[in-house]
Amino acid sequence: MAKRRRAFATGSQRASGSAGQNPIVAIVGRPNVGKSALFNRLAEAPIAIVEDMPGVTRDRLYAECLALSRPYVLIDTGGFDPGSEDPLTKSIARQVHLAIDEADVVICVLDATQDPLPADREAIALLRQSQVPVLYVANKADNDNIAYGASTLYSLGIDQLRPVSALHGRGIGELEEALITHFPEAVASEETEDHIDRIAIVGRPNAGKSSLVNRLAGEVRQIVDDRPGTTVDSVDTLLTHDGEPLVLIDTAGIRRKRAVEEGLEALAVMQAVRAVERSDLVILMIDAHDGPSEQDAKIAGLALERGRALVVALNKGDLLDDEGRKKAFESVREILSFASWVPVQIISVLSGRGVQKLMQTVRTCAKSHKSRVATAEVNRFFEEVLEHHPPPTMGGRSVRIYYATQVSAAPPTFVIAANYPERVHFSYRRYVINQIRERFHFVGTPVRVFYRGKVRKEWVGGRERE
């Protein structure tokens, strides 16, 4: 598989002020070595299904984690087994290559209670040919005797083996210390006027992602084919649209989980995570004829969780009549009901219809994503909100809001000081976000609001202390 081709920047680079990119760590290994258990331990949450049988992990799982205060994205992959005839498990090369191509660091999990198997040898042989840092761990080392017995795994040609117990947490701290030594150097984010917006284009195969890049570039930058899966790499294209530069990140299609082999689906989802990580805004391409799917909703949720602006493009609208376009639009609204504020544009990349309007919407959303509101204006707004709709009383105590301020942009993030922040009801929190969105015209971008207790000031020794 070819390395990711990038016309603008490599995966570890970013333009000044671009969306923050956290390192990606992939966990690989054959079935039943405890990858999902290690994933849950590092994520500090029971996210992955853990069961004592091979093949339980079918979907790609990701989680935002911290290693000694350094944020990173952790991805759990399905087990590979070169001896299996099951199409969901036999693509060992694709599984290992996805880690090589997309991850900043790979954790290769081995079983401390077993001697090496052929699947272990083949995976390590492929990993050894790559440039990606690999940490080899012997899981299930629940005590010293098992840890000492795991030395047989050195016969695989491993330079360093780290015994860990995902079940009991043994060796996890040392593993995290080793992880951060391989993370790319953090780059401080600075908001500048010459910042170039990065637009990730994601969606299922054959939705028209590469065709949209070609349409906007005015030339054939990407290979376009009716057969799904033509794009296997993430490719950056730097271009100027309406006099302003932007970077389009084209990705492989996000496939239906029942219609693809394990390795290809894993690669597509990891590329989507990578593309979203490197983007400021995501265009979710959906075939208007096929309609939206649960997978589209998952990718939309991923973009919003990562704090990216989002626009939905319903492509191939020219193939439908007015009633069909109406139904497609309503279907998108239904499946994305958790984000009713996301703009939806019906377009035809083939004819160009609606593409200009789509890009105008993208620019509007990107501007909203980066916009800031003066503190004085925010507080004047909250005075009006409190006058018309004050927080409801909870637990017999009145919630008072003292002041509010915007602490960051991309996405717009506000902090509200209150006497009892934990008593602000979720319905009121949702009401405040909707009011902020409407008042300050935040289009297509998540708006985050955090409630904090007011810091009390006391006079001590003639000085004011907090």
C-alpha cells in the first residue's frame, strides 16, 4: 500500500493556527491477546467489548486519552490471523499496514502466557520494515512469574518487551512514559490572519468526494471511478477558491461495516479520524439517492466530538425529483437530529449545481468556527437571558450566574461563573447554547459552554487572595 501522498503537508505538520492535531496510537495484535482490555485500561473507561473469544472487536474504536497530561487518540483494531479463511480476519497485511500508514505510534500486543505464534511473527516482520515507532508489550503478565516466562517472546527478534497486565494495571505507567517519548513535538496554536482553512471531505465510497475536489480545483487532481474504493490514500490539495486559499483533505470512503473486509474498514475509519484531526471543518458527503446511514451519523458525531465545524453535502441531487430531494433532506435531518444546526446543502458535483453555494456555506461556517465575542457583549447578552429566563431552582437552592466570557475559539468555548454550577439543569444548559448560537450567529460549528464555581476572594494580611 502506498504511503499517504500529501501535496501540502505531512501528517505531523500543520499550518500556523490550524486545528490541533493529537498523535494517533494504534493497538494491533492477533485475536485474544487482550488488545481491547488494554484499550480500556489506557482510555480509563470500559469502551471496548472485552470477551474471552477471538473476533469480538468488529468496529474500529477510538478514544481521546491522556498520557502524563499529553493528549492523544487511541484506536483499537480487530485481531488479525493469517491462517483464518474468514474474510473478516484474514487480511493481516492490511491490518498492519493501516497502523504503519496512519498511526504515529503502534502498540503491538503479544500474549505473555503463550509462546509466539505465526501471526505474531508475520506482524512483527511487517512492522520491522516500517519507520513507525513500535512498542511491544506482553499482556496478561499478572505476576512476576508470568512476566519472566514471557522472555520466550524475545525469539521474535524484539529489542525491548514491556510486560503489562491490562486487567490489573501493571506496567501501564511505564508504557505511557514510553509512548510520549515517540509523540511528535507539540506545536503551539496561534490564531493568525493568514491561517489556511483545512477542509476534510469524508463519507461513504462513491459519494463524490474526489469529484468535488476535481470540480473545485478545475482539473483532475483525483482519480474518479464508479467502483467504490478508488481512493485508498488521504491526499491534501492546496487551492484558491474565490480568492482565498484552502486545503482540501480527500479520504477513502467510509464503508458499510457488513459490506467490507476488516482491514479495509479499519483503514477507512482510521483515515477519517486522521483527516478530522487535521481539519478545521468537515464536509460529510452523502449520496442523495442512497440516503444517509448510521455510519454517516457516526462520522458526523466524530467531527463534532473533536470540535470541528460540519457541513453536510447531499450529492447527486440531480438524479432525484423535487419529492425525492425533499425526502433525502428530511432523512438527513432525522439521522442527524443530535445536531439540527448543521447546514445541509443539496448539490450535483457532476453538473456543478449547488457547489458554489456549498462553498459559501463552508466559508461562513469556518468563519463562525474561529470567531470571538467580546466579554462585555457576552455579559450584556446574559443579562437579557437571565431577565427573560433565569436558571430554575434545583434542590431548594437558587442558581445564580455572575458573569460569562469566551475563553477560546475553534470551536467557540465559553465559561460561565455560577454559585452552584453542578445544579444547572441540562435543559437549561441546552437552552443557553441555543441562545448563544442564535445571538452571535454561530453557523455549523459546535458551541461549548462550561460552568464553573465563582472563586471567592478573601482579605488576608491586608492583601486580596483567592
